[in-house]
Amino acid sequence: MSDNLKLIQNKKFEFIDIEKESGFVSKKPSCTPKTQTIGLSVSACKELKLETFSHCNISSISPLEETSKLYLRFNNNESSKTNFKLLKPIDGSIRSGAVISGTTILCRKVPRYNALVNKPLRDRKTELGLCSETGLMYIPLGPEFENKLMDINNAPEDKAIYKILYNGNILNIGETNNLSRRLKEKKTQGLKMHEVYYSPMNTYSDDERKNWETIHIEKYKKQFGSLPPENRQNGREIN
């Protein structure tokens, strides 16, 4: 045996074993929205004491086209058009989480939920919020340019954030208190546009709308390394 091999065998090493973790390791209550179901994490089940409930109302306070919160109201009433079944393991335990079933209707009625469901799985896993006013847990929803403008020449006069595309590429991301007027201004300036996507924000404050503009511009910069071609400056984040 060589002297080097003897040295290795006699030397004491302090190994640090690497612990396995799931892809989404937050211990905060979370959910995974899908087309037909909403998966609830074990931590969410424990926090909400879901072993004692059988159904869930999914509700909003704001208009569905602009809602930022889908409230989860668990109960033991019978199934109905507004009361979704809560599925758990056959023994009724919550050790592996739970599922709210039959949620396809949300994709049709809540545009921002539909936008969330169509993201990659890793981006769908969402921490639940706790509403200080109602005391209820909710699924947070942000404006995601979830509406495609079918007729650029007939835009609504909504307060909104928007993105303008040409040949499939984003040219401009912005916010406005009148989408129809802003698009007419852009066309007058000579901006070419094939498609426009927007999120109505009539129930938001001006500051909130500007903050969301900034969030989406920063996402674009992170992905492409620069501002959209027709953006002259960053968004206007309001603290």
C-alpha cells in the first residue's frame, strides 16, 4: 500500500451530508392552482385546520376581472355551484395535503386566475396571504396582461397596465388612466403594433398601477437585460 493511500485511510474527515428538499421548500401555507383543482400544502392544511372541513367557498370582494384576492372560506355545507368539494386521503388526514376540486369555472370567470394556471408549474406555486380585514386566507392574484385587445382601434377607456407587441416581440410596457387614449397617442407617434395585452386596473390607485408597471418592466429587464425598445425609462415605483 502506498504512503499516500495510508494517509487517506488514516485521516479523519468531517463530512457534511446534504439534506433532500422539495422544489418548493417554504413552510408557509401555500397552494398550487391547476385547471381543475387547487392543491393545498400540508402547512396550509394545518394552519387552516382542514381536517375539520369538507368544502370551500371561493370568493372575491372586488370585481372578478380585477380581483387581487380569491378568499378561501372552508365549511361543512353541502356541495353546490358555489361550494367546492375538499378532497383528502381516505382516512381524512391532512399529512399529505388536500385538494379543492372542480375549480375549472375559475379559469373562465377570473382572468387573472386563468393567467396563473397557464404559467409553468414552478411559477404556479403560491404562498397564501392572510387578509387583515377579513381574517381569511386568500390566493393572491396580480395583473398579468391577461386580456388580449381584440380590436386595437376600439380599446376600452380603462385605467390599465399594458404591453404592445410587434411581430411577437414586446416593444413597450406602460400604464395609463385611459387605455384608448394612450394607444391612439402611440399610433400617432408612429409606434407599430400587432397585438396589445392589458390588465384593467380601475379599482386600483394611481400609485398601485405605477408600481405594477415597474414590476413588469423589471421582469422584462431581468429576462432580456435591457428595457423594452420603446421604453425610455424604468417604471415609476411608488414607495
